[in-house]
Amino acid sequence: MMNVQIKAGLVFITVLIAGCSTESETATTGKIPADTKRPQTSVVDKIPADTKRSQDVKHCENIEQILKPIVASMVAQKIPYSQDPANEWRDCSGNFLRLSSYVATQCPGVELVAPPGITDYAKGGDNKAPGEARSRTTRGIAKWYDGKGVFTPIYYDDTDLDQAPAALVANRNKIKPGTVLWFSRKKPVKADGKISLYKEAGGMINHMATVVKITKDDRGNVTGWDMYHGQNPKKGSGVTSHWWDWPAKYTSRGQQYPPGGFWSQRIVGIAESLIPHAQ
């Protein structure tokens, strides 16, 4: 739950929409190609011709190819973070819904959490979502993926902040472009079950992001990734870099950040692909 101050008046309202992060650490921005300045055409027109609106769902299995131009366009749009109005999809769950809607437009035979038809963000324009999403919050989206049988909860029984539990180690090398990650400041334990992560009232999930690029060592282990997400009102949306083993300069009150974490937030849920059938 977050308090949002409305500048036009002296009234404060409380919203329970995305449960998104307000981390204060400075983000490490992933490198975006120089040719990704705001396009004059829709992101749909930047998709390779052989993958546009294909009725053959198979092309959508190459989610990395689908995501590259979409993410480049979304970064170039400089979408400002906001929870209000909720139907513009500009907080962290909203940015994921925007991304999903672009993918749904390219993959009409695939069921995704967001309907197709999102348009590029335009300051002062009509930025309303193309319809109702199947879920609107970070926690609700995790529950939706769980309903598809593709949400893996990650519990942290008997682990310190800088340690990776067995479930995360087991899924480390499954992380790839298109993987969805959920994060929490809290420490979920198996006894509380996965509902403790995504229940709307008091659920531990606080943030979510989509992996767009990974790095590996010479043994094939995933060592880090770049991920797209709506961060907070100060940083807006964009791509940031994260590591399995964080560089020594990154600490949380003198303690190392958790493996692959969103700064001090732990990974608490994984969907191997944002397209459920592609897992």
C-alpha cells in the first residue's frame, strides 16, 4: 500500500495497485543501443516483417526476438512512473502489462495477462489501456501465472540476505530473456506457502520485472541480467543491470545484496517466460 500525494489539492489518497518498489539506491542502467531514440512509428512497425501478427504461434517461442524492438521502443518512450490514473499502466505492474500487450499484439494466438492493442505513450495524450487486464497488480499477476502452472515460488528458510536458497539455485540457469521475476523486501518461508507471496492484502511481493538480456560465465552459468521495469516516480521506467554475485561496491548496510536481487530485495518468484506456453 502506498500513499500518493495529489499536487492539485491538499487531499491524500491511498492506493493499493502495484505494490511497486521505492528503493533509494541508484540504479545501474543497462546500455540501450543509440538507435533506439523515440520512434516516429509504432513499435509494431519495428517488428521484423516475418513475425508481424503471424497466425503461427510458433514464432512467438523466440521471445528474445519479439522483445528486443518492443523494449527498445518502451525505453525510448520514457514512460513516467505513476499509479494514477491506474488505466494508463505506468507503475511497475502497469509497465509489465504494457510489455505484455505489445507481445499479445504480435502473438494473437497466445493468452497473456494483458489484452493486445496498447499504443505508445505520449505525454498529454490518450494513454488509456486497450482494455481490462486479467490482473492489475504485481501480486495478482503472479497469481495469474501460478494459475497457468508456471509460477515458481522461492523460499528463504535458513538463509541470510546474501545467500541463494536451493530453489533459486535450481532455477538460476533457466533465467533468460522473457523470464519474469518477482521481488520482496521480506523473507518468505515455505511454511507460509506461495499464497503468502501473492495475496492482495499483505502479500510479500513488492516488485516485478522482465529479463531482456543475460550474461554467462565460461561454464554456462548465468552471472547476471538486464531487466525492464517501471521503478518508481524518481527513476521512471527503463532497463537496469543486476548480478548473481554483486560487485563488492554494492552493499545494503554493509551486507552484500542477495543473488540477482533488485538491490536489497530478494527474488521470491519466477516465471521462466512471460508467454506461458514457451516455458
